[in-house]
Amino acid sequence: MARMKFLCDADRCIECNACVTACKNEHEVPWGINRRRVVTLNDGKPGERSVSMACMHCTDAPCASVCPVSCFYTTADAVVLHSKDLCIGCGYCFYACPFGAPQYPKTGNFGSRGKMDKCTYCAGGPEDDNSQAELDKYGRNRLAEGKLPLCAEMCSTKALLAGDGDIIASIYKERVAKRGYGSGAWGWKVAYKETIAI
Amino acid sequence: MTSMLSKVIRTGLLSLVFGLFVVAMPASAQQPSSVNPTAQSVKEAQLLDALKPGQSLAGRVSIPNKDAANLIQPGRDWRAFNQETLPRIGTIAILGVLALLVLFYLVRGKIRIDAGPSQMRITRFGSVDRFVHWLTATSFIALAITGANVTFGKSVLMPMMGPEAFSAWSGMAKLIHNYVGFAFMAGVALTFLIWVKDNIPGATDLKWILVGGGLLSKGTHPPAKRFNGGQKIVFWSVVLGGAFLSLSGWHLLFPTAEGMAEAQWHATLHGTVAFVMTALIIGHIYIGSVGMEGAFDAMASGEVDLNWAKEHHSLWVKEEMERKSGSRISGAAQPAE
Amino acid sequence: MTAEVQEGVWVGQEPSWDSPINRGTHCAKGASVRELVKGERRLKYPMKLVNGEWTRISWDVAFDEISKKMLEIRAKSGPESVWFLGSAKFSNEGAYLFRKFAAYWGTNNVDHQARICHSTTVAGVANTWGYGAQTNSYNDIRNSKTMIIMGGNPAEAHPVSLQHVLSGKEINRANLIVIDPRMTRTAAHATEYVRMRPGTDIPVIWGMLHHIFKNGWEDKAFIQQRVYGMDMVRKEVEKWTPAEVERVTGIPGAQLEKVAKTFATEKPSTLIWCMGATQKTVGTANVRAFCTLLLATGNVGAPGTGANIFRGHCNVQGATDLGVDIGTLPLYYGLDDGAWKHWARVWETDFDWFKSRFDTTKAPDGKDISMMGVPGIPSTRWFDAVTLPKDQVAQRDNLKGVFVMGHGGNSIPRMPEMTKGLEALELMVVCDPHPTTFAHISNRKNGTYLLPMSTQFECSGSRTASNRSLQWGEKVVEPIFESANDYWVMHTFAQKLGFADKMFKNITMVKGKFGMEPEAESVLREINRGGWSTGYCGQSPERLKAHMKNQDKFDLVTLRAPKDAPAEVAGDYYGLPWPCWGTPEYRHPGTHQLYNTNLHVKDGGGTFRARFGVEYDEPQADGTKKKINLLAEGSFSKDSELKDGYPQFTYGVLKKLGWDKDLTEAEKGVIEKIGGNAPDGVSWAIDLSGGIQRVALEHGCIPFGNGKARVNAWQLPDPVPVHREPIYTPRTDLVAQYPTRPDYKHFRLPNIGFTVQKAAVDKGIAKEFPIILSSGRLVEYEGGGEETRSNPWLAELQQDMFVEISPADAADRGIKDGGWVWVTGPENGSKARMKALVTERVGKGVAWMPFHFGGWFMGEDQRSKYPKGADPFVLGESVNTITTYGYDPVTGMHEGKVTLCQIRAA
């Protein structure tokens, strides 16, 4: 099975936010829930880079480790998903996540957290693939249809890559070799405990 | 008050202990005559190397959620704390105190009233006192159980209950914890208000503590006012621990856009203080119930045996006697009004 | 973009991988377009203002009342008193019909967004080498070795183009130089970033040319063969020594020399620009300076070179081409009698009937001339034509009615004055999917109509991309709610106004949502029948649809389908970029790179257009005139039978060459019928048979002739561009030396820029308003932003209007990042309340605002003035509340990119 990963080539990312709205539109994600976002470092200074970030579907995911009800599971494609039926909205995964991926609707008591929502790698949840229940809770399941996450598919500059980790790493490596610079595979060291040698 | 205290904690402790976010590498203020933004671009590896523990790589986002501006927080300290250290603290604290109590019971047995019951009663706690105590006590117990569930439920209860039932229980436990927290906060605040004047530490307390409150040997009864040294320790633990629990709990309940490091700090504080307090309260419960003859009455009916009072709160009894010349002492011969 | 539709509802959006232009990719807007057609904040049914309240009406009532009022104005004040504002959102067919509609109504008062985006580009570029459009393409940038982006931020304005720019940068290790006052998201990816003072583009270019000429880096052979007027440029450039350039622009000489050397010597080089260059009082001159730099370095007419002008909207190129413009009929024919007669023949409507539809006016010599030859009032000035005294407006009466289809109301400077203009109108019609700023900003109580229109996804038709490629778009769903498409609305109004039979004479009607409506395919065929001048003649609907079907067959870089592709597209360039010569049956492949002499004309090759005559009587210093050859010398397209320059083809030229015998009898018949008693004068542009074009091409020649490009545009103001300070400049010390042009009249109105500039200097405005204000685009929003701010996915990403201010200026004023500020402007006591974004993107003394916000005006939230449920999610102050006077002399473009302001904490 493939080991699915995300890779944002910040030397291509222009903060166009296509990934963000593609995700929102595809999964009908409400205001205030940002499964994906683009962060600009060194804004306005030479050296500025923007990075599109969502759940990285970590190896040995910290969210899964700290979840008090063990609602997370990892698919055969190494996608980290969770069950909203089991989730109690405690927020621990947010404390543990290095990427700020978990999001909570403000529907819980005291306007605090409802059930956690995050990037599913367009792979839905534990329900039957492409069932209505899955659509309602997690959004579309593109992976089950043989498609990759829409954020990466629509990326205007092909900065955001999704797919098998080895393949996207080799695409990135090739790019860096060709152009002679690369600011790094953002998040890989933290998420996958590996870096792409440049 | 809370917000001020919380500010103090935030700005003081937090920035000292954890530091805040750093924006990557300051650019030179002066624009050189030739700028190559590509060559000067920030590099992940360099930024990560430059990070101090607890810091995150942060930048700018256009959405209002400023948490989202934290790109990567590489530290896994909280995860390790939450998964290893905290359960260890909890286990040691709870099992440790239970073991001590068992040992204490085996050695000392139940502490009796040395002079034997006098049949004379003295009013120790009025209804307000008792209400505040039990408000705090019951809410604490509910919070302790539902809170401990977060740390231990997964390994202890889930295998027995199965994931669905355990999740349902945990969801309910979370709700209970969230709501009851307010009762506990109120209880702690009231505790402070009604008893603080009797809990100012003094020289008597030092003496009391030096002889271990007389609990370790029969017949030793160091003098004490309304609250003895041990009770004052419990009082201040409840007040201070409760304050920390309340403040950190408040932040966990109402997440603000202050960043992940802060949320982790609050969770760390909350868990640690909670287990320490749980251990202390277990000791408190023991001595207030099975551990000592006559103690439970204080918070049950509010009236205690005069001999018990003389032994454990001699100065207070004297004070009460002088003030009211016995009017508040009642016994079988002189039924309470 | 591929849409998934279930039971009439658009449920999913998939990338169209095979599109060679975007390869399936989008920006934030493209990735969320499905939301437009869900449209919870759309205008849902026709409405009108009744004593200040929005009231629902039926389409029938709307048509009746509006057309009655229009005819009333026409009777009272003449046809010129209704002003038509069209849209870059039209399909080509919609744009064409809108222009045609104005022609049948009898006015040239018809304009659209191109006025305020690239009108100066079109004028400047066309006046240099023939056509006013991007010479190459996004894809072709992949061939460049050096790219300069000046006055543009494509990372936010044209994100998909960055795919090609960055790929080119990576594959060729190309130089990407960004010259801009602002360190933009584009500049972040540059290999060289140059910060300049806003409004000093010409000194920057002349400064580069100074280094180029001094070091002999220019392309001497290219200049000699293909360029007229470079000597005059040299003379002007001599003044721009590195010291003077640095004094005016702030760019150090060494840096500019490095940039100049790179551009001139690491070729092919391309120059990319946008509104930063065009929205100035010197917009046209800026553009001509840019073209001059390209010509001097020989960077036109080959892969990887050229003027890569990035255009916005889904179809601003097409709407421009199809003449939604005050100065021309469709496809740049102009307004002279020849142009009218050409279209009258295509439309089979009598020329004299058109004449009868127009007012007449007195020429300076006292003769009556028809308004049909007089350019109309530009979109930047319409409100002046409402409120100025009647004697200052050169038409029978002031404007009384404004009819807007698909144009925002917050895109044009001086909004406080526009508001007064709005209030003085008798009739205001807004046809749009959203209410727009026009609906709420004024205190109108009656006579205002909002008609709900379809978006481009609810309307079939062709659209022209920036690179001149046409793409056919199928309607995804029927227009939602009661909204209607452009075709039906224009046809129904034409019926009510009494000219539908004539106007739609040759156009097939089909069943639509509300009844019979014009068929897009049929409209395109009519465009093909008349579009010879620009090569819009070969792109039949059938060919365009074949291209969409075979998108995967086209090469990513050359855009060409190989010879072994399916016959219907084999050898074509994607989208048949114009000029696509001859009839559709002739199967010209389109032109990927304009003026490329390395290709046969039948493969899309070409030469510079011989547009400015064969010879020019150049005035000399001694007062005499010298005849200068304007035709190319020793340069010609591949395999041309004429091995030198040649004039444009006419029947007469064919006869002289003996090539007229290659015409068929039928073609000859058409030509002779058009020419009447002077058939020799029938040119390639008005020959409805396409015979002249065909024969020229068969002989390897391009129909429009083989001329020189010119860097001395003698009939324009400042024939060789000269620097002129913005109307509102902080550098008052430079105004005496570089003043704006004297006051004059143009486009029926006075332009008092000089007076305004002088008054600003005299009054010390720059002391009171010390910060330069520039404006631009956010990737999430488009144009006036009404549509995109109504899209929840986009609106969430930019929830507040803001002004970018440098940390130094912010510190001086006690302004905090994210805090509220008041921005005030030098005219009309204008003020606007917004958030501060403290950033080093802007340098000290410069502020920048996005231009997409509306719904707040001078601090007041006007949400309550929207029709219920049609207010966008996000409202905010418009930059144009603050922006000021200043107009380009050639096109009437506003000066939206430089003015002054003051900022203080709120």
C-alpha cells in the first residue's frame, strides 16, 4: 500500500488559498473550521515563504496517542482518520498536534468545543465509503474513488503535492536539483521523522 | 480577579517557562541595493534549529483565528508528559497516599477520643460552613473521577466497557466535568471567603506541625485554634490548588487564541495539580471519616463532642466557652434547642 | 474546470487536467466557483426602489418601466444621455451583443472594465506594433530566460500564471526580476527585487535603457530592420543618468544597471505588467516605454519574449476585442464611416439608418457631424458627465440614465463625487448577479432597478483568455432563482426599444429559460463573419468545441496540437489565439506568438503590422519634413514571397502583385460588391469573403502588411514618453521639472489634471497627506468584490478591509497591527475606517489597500441599504472613496495607483 503524505513546496507556494477554498467547497466546511490554511513566514521581507498546512497524517500521530477515547485510526494508506462518533471534543489532540490541525465547531457546551474536525486527506471516516453518513460527518471520500485530495489537485502552482510519500519526495528532489534551491519539505521532520535530502 | 491572576500566570510563569512564539529570523532593516528573495528565503531546517523548546514557527494568516498562524510546533514534550509523566504522577500520588494511609491505619489504628466521648456537644460548623464544604467536596469528587477518566479511562475502563460505551461515558464525563467545574470554582471561592480569617498561619500552627499534630502518638494534643495546622494546610491547598485548577480549567474550557504552548501549559498545570490535590483530599477524607473518631460529625451535624474538640482545638474551645459562657454547649442533659 | 451536476444541481467540481492553460489548477476563487451558483447571497428576483424601499417586481414590469423611461430620456435629451456600462464577465457573444445594442440604440457611450484595467495597455501596445494584446502567452513564459514583472502582482492577481512563471524560473534557471513599490507575494519568489517609488515607471525604464545604450547591449540589427524612432528615444534617455534616476525613483544605479544588463543580455526576455503600469495619468506612455525596452533589446516576436500583459476577469480580453468600448466598434475597427459601413454590411442594416439613430453635433468649423464618429464618455468619468454644467459636456445633454450590466460601483476613484452623480440620475439600471455598490451607496429613492443576472456558469459562450485563445464554456446549470442570461435580457430590451428585428436579423433564436433567446453559437458565427481585422474570423463554435474536447492533445509549452492529433484540431494552437486568419474552413491554426518571423504565416508566423502607413513625414529640427520608410527592412516572415516590408493587402495590392488571379470568382464578386465603384480600396479587414487574406497567406504574407514597430507615436501626447509626476505626489520638488500635461478636453469632458496638480502643490497637500496610497488585488477577491465577498469560502479568508502601512509609519502614529485606523484623502474631505496591517511589504511613506471592498462609506456601514438577503458576507470601505483625480490623456484611465493620504489610529 502507498504511504500517503502531503508536501508543500514553499518555493512554489504563493498563498493563493486555492487549497483552502477547494477544501471548503468540496467538503462544505463551515466558517471558523480551517482544515487547511496557508501561513506566511517573514511576511513582507526578502526571505518570505508561504506554506500550506493541514493535518500531515503523521507517522506515530501524537493526536492518536493523546486521545483519551482512542478515536483515531490509521488507514492502510497511512492516512490518520478519526471517528466523530467516539470523539468527545476534549481538545487534547489540538494540544498535541504540532501543526494545529484539529478544529472544533463551537457547538459544545459554553460555546466551547464540539466534535473535532480535521483534514481527512479526502478519505472520509469510518463509515462506509461514500455513504451519506460519511459525507455528512467528514465530507467527500475522494480516495475511495481513486482521486487524490482536491487541495493538491487544484494547487495553482503545483506547490502542494499529495500522494505516495516516495513519489512526491522524488518529485520535490528533482525540482530542487533542477532549480538549485529549496526551503525544505515543511513539516516532514516533525510529522514523518525524515527529511528530504537536498 | 481571575483574569488578573490568570494574566499574572500567563505573562509571568508562562513566558518564563515556555516562552512565546518567535517570528522567524529578523530581516535586515536596511534594504541593500540588491535583493535576491529566492536566495534569502527562510529554510525550515534552520528555523527549526533556532527554535527554543515550546516555541513554534509562526507567521501571518489572514483568517481571524490567530492560532492558525502557528505553522509548526515541533516539541513533543506535552505528549510525553500527558502519556507518561502525568499517569505516573497520578499513580504515584493516589496509590502512594492510599498505601501510606493503610500503613498509618495498621500502625496507629483509628484515632480515638482519648478522654472518651463526653456526651457534651459543641457547635463547630453552621449550615453555611457545611454547605460550602460539601459543595466543594462533592464537586471535587465528581471532577476527580471524571478527570481521572481522561488519564486512566482508556487503559482501565475501555477494555472492560468497549469503545462505544466508553466513549459515551467519557462524553458524559466531559460534560459533567465542564459543568461541575463551575460549582467547584464557586466552592473554592466561598471556602476562601468564609474561612480565610481562621486560617492565617501562626506560631501555634508551627508547634502543632512540629509534633505532627499529635496524630502519631496517643495522648499528645498540641493546642490549636478553630483550625489546626493540618487543616490549614488542607485549606490553603484547596484554595491555591483550586485557584490553579480553576484558572487552567477556565482556559481549557474557553480556548482563547493564545496558542498551543499556552494550552499545553494549562493542561499540564491542571493535570498535575489535580492529582496532587486528589492525593491530599484522599488523606483529608480518611482523617475526616474512618481515620478519627468524632471528626466526621463536624461536617455532618455540625456539632462535635466537647472532648474531641478540647483535644484537637483546645484554644478554640476555650475561646468559645469564654465568649458564650457555655451557651452553645449542649449535651444529653441539656438538649440542643 | 469540470462540473458534476446531479438533477440540475451543481454538486461537485473536478479539475480539468487537460487544459493546457491551467492544467486543472485554480486559485482561491476558481477553486470555489461552485458556490456562485448556489448563490445564497445572490440577487434573487427583479427589484426596484420605491420611495427608498426595495420592492420585488416581475421581469415584465421591469422591462416595460425601464424601456419606457429610456425612450423618454431619448426623446427629451437624446440617445447620448443614456450611458451603457458593460462587463468583462460577458461571454464574447454577450460583449458583442452589448456593443451592438449600443450601436442600434445610437450611442458610443458604452464602456466596460477594460477602461480601468488595460485600456492604456491596449492603446500603448497597439500604437507601437499593431495589436493591443499580450504578444505571447502564459505558457510561452516557460521559454524565457529573463522575466521582469513590473507593476503587477500575478501571485495574487493571476495565480495560475505563476505556475508557468515559476516553472520557467526553475527549468531555465531564469532570472525573475520584480520591480514594484511593494514587496509582493510575487516578489517573494523573485531572484531580484527592486523597490521603486510609485509613479516613476518611465524613469525606471529610461534608466535601464541608459545603461543599455551606454554599454551597447541593444539589439542593433533588430532595431534597424523592425523599429522606427529609436533615435528620438535615445535623446530622451540621455537625460536619465543613474543619478537622476535614483533621485526620482529611489533605485540605486548599480542595481538598475544589473537589471538592465540581465534583461538585455540574458535572452529571451519578457516584460510582464499589470495595473501598476496602466492606472496612471501616464499609463499609455508607461506602456509605450515598456514596449520600447522590449524593442530595443530585440525581445518581441519570438518564443520566451514579448509583452506578456496579464489580464483579469474571465473575459476582459474578449470584451475589449468585441468593442465594449467608447472608441471603437467590435474588433478595433474604430468609429469612422468605414468601420460603421463594414459592420452595417455584416449586420445587413442600412448605414443611413444607424446615422439616423445618432445625434449630430457641431464640428469646430460649424459643420454638422454625426455623434456616431465621436468617442463616448469613459467609465472613469461618467458621473462628471452627470453633474458638470451642461456646457462643459460635449453632447446634447448631461447623462440622465445609466444602464449597467455586470460592473461594480466601487471600482472607480472619487466615489464621493460618483455618489452625487448617482443621485442626480433619472434612471439607474443594474443587471448583475449581485446588487453591487450602485445599489446602496447613494440616497436614491426611486428610479433604480436591480435585475438578477446569470453568472458565466449559467450561460454558454466563448471567452478569450489573456493570450488571445478562445475557449468555449458550456452552461453548467440553468440560471438559479429568477436570474436570466445576458442574451435574453438584451434581446428583450431590444424588442421593447424597437430594434430587435434589425439587431437579431441573422441570429438564430432558441428556447431558453424564459422564452426564445439568441443562440450563442449563432452570435459567434456572426462575429466570425465580421471579425477579419483581428482574426476573429476563423474560430467557429465547432472548432472551439473540438478544442475543448481535445484539450489533452495540445502541448504545454507550444500550445500546439501535433499533426497526428484528431483532424479537427491537428496543427492548431489551443483556442485558436487570434489572429486566426480566413474563414473557419481555411483552418488557420491561430497565432501563439504575435509578430514571429521565424514561422510561416500559415503556422502562426507574422510581422509587425503596417498600421501607421507606408511612409512618415518626420518633422526635422530645421522645420522641413523628411520622408521615413515605415515598412520593415530586410525582415519578413518565414518563406514569405515578398522579401522585404510591404503594406497591408487590398484588392488593389493583389492586382499590382498579379495575385488577384488566385481569388475565386465568388470572392471577387464579394469584394467588388463591397468596393462599389472603387473595389481596389477593399482591404483584408473588410473583405467579407476572406479571399484577400487567403491569397496573402498562400503567398507567405500576412494580410496586415509588414511594417516597423514605432517607438515614436507621433499622433499621441508625448510621442516619446516623458516622465510626469502623479497629480498628487509627495515629491513636490519634482513637479516643476516633470509636471503633468496641461488641461485639455477629451472624451467630451474637460481634463483639469494640471490645475489640480498645481493647486495640490500650492496648498501644501503633501504635508497634510504625506503618505503615498497605492492599491491592488487580493487573491481571494475580484474586482469590486461583490460576488466574491458573497462567497462564504472566500469571504472567510478576508473579513476586514485593511490598509498596509510600514512599521515606521505605524510607529510614528501609534498604530498597531490589526488596530482600527482612519484613512483620509485630499479630495472631498474623504475618510475611510479600516484595519491596519503593519508590514514591511510597503516601504516607509507608502500605504496600500485592496480595492475589493464596498458596503461601508466614509465610516458608515450600509448593510441595511442592501435588498434583504443579498448583502455580501463581508463589507468594508472602498479604496476609491479616498482615491483622486487624474486621467490618462489617451484613454481616460484613472490614476488609481498613486495618490496621497493620511492615516491615524481610530
